[in-house]
Amino acid sequence: MTIAPPNLSKERLRAAALARRAALSDMRREAASRALAGQGDRVAITPGMVVAGYWPMRGEIDPRPLMRALAARGARLALPEVVARDAPLVFRAWRDGDALVAGPHGTRHPPATAREIVPDIVLVPLAAFDRRGHRIGYGGGYYDRTLACLRAARAIVAAGVAFAVQEVETVPASPHDALLDLVLTDVEAIDLRS
């Protein structure tokens, strides 16, 4: 874990965590993605559950091996689509190998013809996280809005997904920040539910 003074701003914590992430070698990244897939057994899956992952970008840990492992246990997969700047994400059904289209901010998602589905579990990308369930995203608020909207309708599990080097001691939390239920890294699964 990286220790950071609690008075650091989100911007400085984000920059430091992203620098640590960027410093990882390609070999370390590949090994981390395989190790992350091994954490899948810590995620309760029943056949037919919908797991929303994401297409990795900007050096994020690759969740696709984890998504494949969960699909092998019966999960249906989805990927998010950014539909508007201040709107929650929309999730569309996706199978490994399906075609994707380019979205804003370097994202990739299924085409508009893919069926919209509501996830039971959301794999959440992040810049930094702490062991209280707080995360720092990239500043757009997409996942905070999305998780709040999903949780207003029903119970879901929000699982942050990251390299272990992205952990910080304390993330300064705001009232609108959505908490994570789990954090899955290349080193461990941290269950934050009590």
C-alpha cells in the first residue's frame, strides 16, 4: 500500500496513483490481469447474473480475463456506454468477440443495436482506492451517477478493479461519492461489506 498524507487533494492522489500505474511494465500488467481473473472466485455468481465490465483504456488493469472467468461460471456480460455528459452510463449486452464501436473519452462499447441490460455486479475502473470503499475516478462522475441510479432501483454490487499499486491510505470523500462493496486487485480481494 502507498501511504499518502490525508490532506492530499483528490487531484494529487489521482496523479500519484496513475503515475504508479503507468510505471508498471507490460509483463507486470499481463501477469496482473491473469491474477485479477483468479479473484473471480471471490465474486458470488449465479447463472444469468449480469456483470458489467469495461473495455480497458489509459493503462487500466485489463478486466477481460476476469470477465471471461465470470462468464464461464454463468454470468452474462455487459459493457458501459457514455450517452451524455451528465447522464448515468447505459449497459449493453456483450459477448467476448462481439464488435465494438468507439465512444467518447477513448471508450469502446457495443453498438446501439445491442440490447440494454441492467447489471447485478458492476466492475468499476478507478484511479485510486482506499480500504473504506472510497475511490477516485477520472473526474467525470460517470460511475458515481450510475451507481446511485442503479442502487435507487435495487441492490447491486460495485466492485472496484485496479492494480494493488493504486491503493492509497485515505481518499477524501464527498457526499456524492458512491462507495464500493469490493475491491479486486492483482494481489487480493477486499470485501468492504459488513
